[in-house]
Amino acid sequence: MASFMTFQGGAPRVTVKDRLAVAVKRLMDVRVDGESARLTVPAIYPSGASASVEITINGDKCFVSDIGLGHMEAEFQGAEDFYAASARNAAQRFGVGFDGFSVFASWASMDRIESAISLVANASTQAAASALFSAEREKDRRVQEQIYDKISGIFGPNLVNKTMDISGRDATWTAHNVVAFPNRSLVVFEFVRESQNSVANKFMMFSDLAKIDNGPTLNSVVKSLDRIGKKGSMLADVSNVIELTANDEAFRRLARVA
């Protein structure tokens, strides 16, 4: 269907096609320099930045690269150590290449340039997201070990379990740092990051575990009450909230109700 502009009261009225053309232009900015071009595409890195690819043309062949933007995103997010493995996996999944720095499609034909652009951009953004996830998981593991060492020193390593599967009313959850007393009462000290996702996941877990009779005493361990802010109130509805740096007596008080 042909696009046309209608007039009302002497002023042109923009058609849907015109509006879509403007939207596409904003989403996919193109800068051409000789036989190379830089294209911004609608794929997003974890930081919210848009992905870009560089296209080098040689006859009817094109070399498409993310010019290392995925690597730089991971570095910016503190996940550089995990990027190479994530990028190799993403490159294999999308059928593109990875040279240790850039994700690329090697000499794609002009007939398939759209596919090459999409595959490179998506592989790059997913590699960065996967690297960030791995980095956050490793940070969580280290903090969970800190908590385990702390409560093992307080209650004795023979009473403390690094993980324990505990059944709630609706699901079974893997809880961390569980003190199992001889009277069979359980006290959970679960690390919660400041992120909304972490808070929401622990809130769901604690809400379910709180529904069972004679359930475990639930404690959210956070790095800082100030940093977690209002989300701490959400956790306080289903658990006690304590800072990681709290003294031993504060941890003992939370266990005495068990």
C-alpha cells in the first residue's frame, strides 16, 4: 500500500508509515565512511546502551563486527573475567565468530547482511549479559562463604549447613547457611543483594517458607541497610534483616527464637 500524506486545514497529517520510518531511523542510526559503515541496532546491553556493529564491505562480501563493544560492556560492569567464555558460547549459539575481543561474522554475503547484523548484535549483547550474570553469581558465592564462615564460628561448624533443601507450602527451596539445632529447629541466614531481582526472589522464597508450621527462622543478610533502602522493608515483612558486618551477638539473638 502506497504511503501518502493527507491535508487537514492546510497542514499535512503524518501517516503511520511516516511515523514508523522515524522510529526505525532512531533505532537504527547509520553512519557510512567509504567502504565501512557503523550501524546502531535495537539490541540492548545490560547497562541499557544500544548495540552497534561495524560493517566493512569488499565487493559483494561484508565483514560484520561488534568492534569489541560486548567486551567493553563486560569490563565496564566488572565482568571482564567471565566474558571470554560467555562470548565463545554465544558465538557458537548464533553461528558467528569470536577472536578474544570482538564478536564477528566473517564475510557475509550482501544478500544475508541483515541476518549477519542481527546475529552479531544479539551474540554480543547476550555474551555481555551472560558474563554479568556469572560475575554476580560468583560474588554471591563469595559472600555466602563469608556468612558460612561467620556463623560456623558462632554456632560451630557441626551445626551449620552450607545449603539445605527446605520444603515450603508450595515449593522446595535451596536455603543457604542453615543452622540445624539438636531440637530440629532451623535458622536460615540467606544473603540478599541490593538488586530488585535478588530481593524479589528471596521474598518469594521466604513468603513460602513462612507459611509452614514450625518452619525455619528466616534471616536476610545484607551488606548495608542504607544501600538496600526501601527494599529492606519488603524483606522485613517475611524475615529478620541483619547486616553482614553485625557482631556475633546480633546473630546469636536472631537464632534464640528458634
